[in-house]
Amino acid sequence: MYSYSKINTIKPFLPTAITMVVAGLLIALDRSMLSIEPHVITGLWVILVTTILITIIQIVHTEKIFSTQFAQLAAQKERLANEIKYRIWAEKTSSENKAKLQIVDENFPVMLAYFNSEQQCRYHNRAFRQWFGLRSEQIENRFLHEFLNGSFYTHIKHEIGRVLSGDTVQNQQIQQLPNQSICLVTAHLIPHFDSGGKVIGFYTLYTPRFMKKDELSLENLKEKSVSENEQLRKRKLTQYSGGDTTYQPARAPTDSSSRIILAIEQEEFRLFCQKILPVKPGQDAAIYYEILIRMAEEESSLIPPGAFLPLVEKHNLMPRLDRWVVKKIIQYLSKKNIGTEISFCINLSGSTLKDPAFVDHVQDLLKSAKVSPDKLCFEIETFDVIANLQNTVLFVKKMQQLGCLVSLCSFNHDRTSFDLLKYIRADFLKIDGSIVCNILRNAEDLKKIENINKFARALKIETIGELVETQAILEKLAEIGIDYAQGFAVGRPHPIETISRSTINLP
């Protein structure tokens, strides 16, 4: 084995050595007066030429290997440099997010915690600690039954079983605090699923609200509780109200499809809107409002904003809710004199894009109300387009033939987003807010915005920057040439009924 390895080591140098020996021998014979047979001289020249050719081939082969390895090293160097750059960016972003999360943790008024499937606490905020009067080390990585008192744990044990089985649970209970004040606590338990649909944990959100004595009746509380706890809460309310509480049957649970259908039929949803304005003052362009939807209980702080939407998605009722929103907006446009320059942007769910009758439904509503189709702009998320490209392309084509506008939302600076424009020629690109909000601090994000804007202008597509939180960001977007902006620097969400001439002026 050793001798074989030694032969392999000297093997590449043999042709060169033979070449030098033969060349030296020919020179020596030429200078000497010895008579050598011609065929010997010819044989030596053949050997010399052959070894020279072999040497040249070896040099070319070695050069090729060297070039390949050099290119691989250059690629590895570039990849390593990019990894270092991205790591530095990730650490910077992580540090910024950590500071933001700390602000949320310390100031968020809702008691928030996360538990794994074994009911072990993995996260809790300051409000959660303060409510239970415990230190962080008494909660972190401990099981629920270890830091909750027995009666409270027994009370929620059944609900934990439901949320671990995949249900979203909501309930209310009355608690009397040590200072004798009475508090209504609204609880939401939300399951956490992995990619395979298995429950791997759950979130708990407790929203307390202090009550006055005249609020202690079921009718004024508008209680939305699950049926198995109704009688228990009735006894608690009777205890705190002196026994003259009138019991009213609670409505169906919020986590059931029948409850959501009932909410749609009884119009228990409220429409809010947020302005999308031209970035440059005096720019001659339309003014848009993005439509936001909230459940009636959200206004009384009984349901966090948007908490009902996962339930609607779960029961595949988003197409029905989207139809209701479109109907209400078209009715609003037909009745209100809000000016010809105002249009509305309506978010559509991925499941609605698969509904073949939705476009015809919109067309019938527009014709019946005699509303111009260009007053409606339908916002579609890029990930919904990717997940259902064929149906979405057909949907967008039909909507634009109808005369409605289409906005491609969460548009990012990646190949996937740009490739979508090969199939869909949107009227607007709404740039991902995670890029917009960092353009004053991150040169790369600023460059991304500039590139997206150049690309959109080449295709004659207008751009919208979302999450515009400060005047400085708004000015930078104007400098880049972005067409529209949306965010708190432009206007906060407000009920659609409050739209008036005074609300459409530029900031």
C-alpha cells in the first residue's frame, strides 16, 4: 500500500523526467562522434515528442483543475461573506425586534401566555405575572397546575382539554379582587398547530375589565360564553348583584360555524377603513380607503380585533363574509355622496379566489346599484396567488374585464414576487410593510423599495407603501417616487360612516 502510494506521488513527474533524460541523451549523441543506428535516433525522437505531448496535456489538465477549484473557492468566499452579512443583519434585526417585543411585553394590557401541549409555560408577559401576583421564575417553564390555585385550574381544565383537541375557546367569568372591586375577565384560548395539523401548544389571552355596580346583569354584559358554563356564571353574577339578576340565555359559541353565520345574517360586523393617499401633495390621483372588518364585540373590548377571522377561516366561511363586505360597500357607494375621487380596497381571502360565482355576484351587485366598477379595488395577497396561481390568474382577468381594479399585496423584493407579474398584470403593487418601515434605518431595504418602484414604473403599475408610521418615511417615499402611502402617518382606521369631505385632505 505504501509503495503504491509512493508510485502515485511520483507518477505525474515521470513524463517530464523522461523528456529531460531523452533530450539530454539526444544532445549528447549529437555532440559525440559515435555512430548510432538511425532507427535508435528516430526512436529517441519519438519518445521525446510523446513525453512532451503528455507533459503539455498534464499542464492543461492541471490548469483546468486549478481554475475550477479557484472558482469554487471564490464562490465559497462570496457565500461566506453573504452569510456573515446576513448574520449581522439578523442579529441587528433580532436586537431591534427584541426591544420592540419588550415594549409590548411591558405595556400590552392583555394577559398573554403560551403553553406547550404538556401545559408547560413557555412565554408570559408582565400583565400575566402581575395578575397572578407571581415572579417570572415562578411561572417560566412551570406547569399550569403548579402556579395556579386548585379551584381556578379545575375551572379551566375542561377548556384546556378542548383547546388541545383543536378548538378555539372563549369564555367570561366574574372575579372579585382583594380590594373588593369586581372584574369581568374575557378569556381566549387559541390552539397552535404544526405543519401537520397537530396541536403542539396553545395561547391564552385574558382581557380584564373593571365593572360598575349597574353593569352587573347578564343583559348589559352581553355575555358570549359556552353553554356548559352558563349556570356557573349565573350563580356568580347573582352573588355579586344581590340576587336580583335576570338571566338571559347566552348566544351560540363564537367558535361554531352557526354563530358566525348568525353574525353575518344579523350584520354584527362593523366596517372600518384606512386612507390610502397620494404621496405627493397636490398629486392629481384618486383617494382610496382600505376596508377593515371588526366584529361588534370588538368595540366593547370583548373580542380582540381580528380574533374572529381564524374562526371564519376554520369553518370555510370567508367567501360568505367577503360577499357580505362587497355588498355593504356597493350599497354604501350607491347611497352616499362621497365624491367621485374616492374608491375602496377590499381584501379577499384565498378561498374566495376559488369561488367561480364570486365575479358574477359582484357584477350583479354593481349593475343593480349602478356603481362604477372602478370604485372597487380587490386586494390579493401574494402567498394566496402562489398557492392557487391558475384560479387567481383567471379571477384577476375576469375582474379587470369587469372594470374593477386589482392590487397585489405584501409585494417583496424576491424572485417569487417579481415572477408573479408574468402572469398577473396588477393595477397596484402594495409593498410589504416590513420593508417600508425600515427604509430610514436600513440601506438595503431602501434599495429594495427603489428597485420595486423602478420595476413597477417600467410595467406602468402604481405602487403603494404600507405601514408608513412617520412623516419622515412619507417624505422618503415621495423622494423615491412611490405613488401612494398607507399607515398611521396618513390616517388611522375609523368607522366607514365617518368618511366626509373633511377626511380626504392630504396630511
